[in-house]
Amino acid sequence: MELGDGIRREIPPPSPETPVSKPQTIFLHILSPSSEVPNKLTFPSIPVATTVGELKIKIQDVVATKPAPGRQRLIYRGKALVKDTDTMKDVFGQETVR
């Protein structure tokens, strides 16, 4: 392309659109010793950006007795998940995420 100043400038062709990647998810099984909860809760596609607090709300939604998030104690590998702002990626680490 030539502009009024006599200098020719090449304009690169538009780049192909970057494909939209699907959000990373995890397959999550939750076991509970409580009689309120069935043998195992399964969440087949939890986004890794889901926080512990949001997971507690999902659990509340699927358990018949609707346990309040404040009554739920989530433990992973012996460690209590006490920060409701931690994401699943924070909890499980990048190596668990596919």
C-alpha cells in the first residue's frame, strides 16, 4: 500500500482467528461419611476456575437435605479446604487439570 508520502508499506494479511479454547474442567467425585449424602457425588465437568465456595453451593443444590455451605467441610488429601476463594486449580494443581 502506498501512502501520500511516497513510502510503500506492506500490510500483513489478517491472521486467522484464534480458535476459542474450551475452559479446562475436572471430573470430581466427592465422598462423604455423612448419612445425608449418598455414597458419592459426581460432578463430571467442573471448570477449574470454580471456587471452593461455589462448589459448596453446587453440593447444597444436589444433596436432598440442602446442607448450608457453612456446615460443609471439604478435605483433600488430609488438608481442609478453608478458603472459599481458592479455585479448583489452586486446590488440585495444574498437573491434575487436562
